[in-house]
Amino acid sequence: MPSSPARRTLRIDEWPHERVGYEHKRPTAAYAAAGSTTVIQRTRFHRAWVEERVGSLTAAGAMFWAAYTIARTGGLRLDSLLHTPGPIEVAAVGILVWLHAKWLRSTRA
């Protein structure tokens, strides 16, 4: 079969770009990505994360300190904690820092 000039095969490059579904440009999203946050929100989240860790580690360290103080006095006398300044107050500060971090995280928009 001889090829006639009237008959030619269509290549994909020759198709009109106006047809739906044949655009060669990259589609753009019609919505904002879920992971996009502002710098203020990221620093606020990081601050809350750091405060949570510091507060919980401080309270845990104070509990270990209190256990050491009780063990050092040689018994289960809990009044030794009242006479030793430090462990209870440090645990209270750690719990307050942890609660502040939880409040900070709950108020972020």
C-alpha cells in the first residue's frame, strides 16, 4: 500500500492542546496543604514540646531525689521529706511547667 499524502497518522504531539485531559502543564492544587504552618505556629509548637519535656523530666528527677532522700534516712519516715528542702518544691515546679506547656498547646490556633 503506497502511502498517500492525504492519509497520515496522528502523533500525540500534533493533538490540539485545547482538548480536556491533554494539557501538558502540571496541575496545581486547589487547596492549601495540610502541613503548611506559619513560623509562629511552628515556634509555639516547638516551645510547648520543649516545655513538656523539661517539666516532665524535672518532676521525674524530683521524684527520684525524694526516693533517695527517704532511702537515705533509713526507713519509711515521710516526714524526712518535710525537713529536707528541695524535692517537693522541685517536683511542684516541674508539674507547673508541664501544665503550662499543656495550656500553651491547647490555646494554639
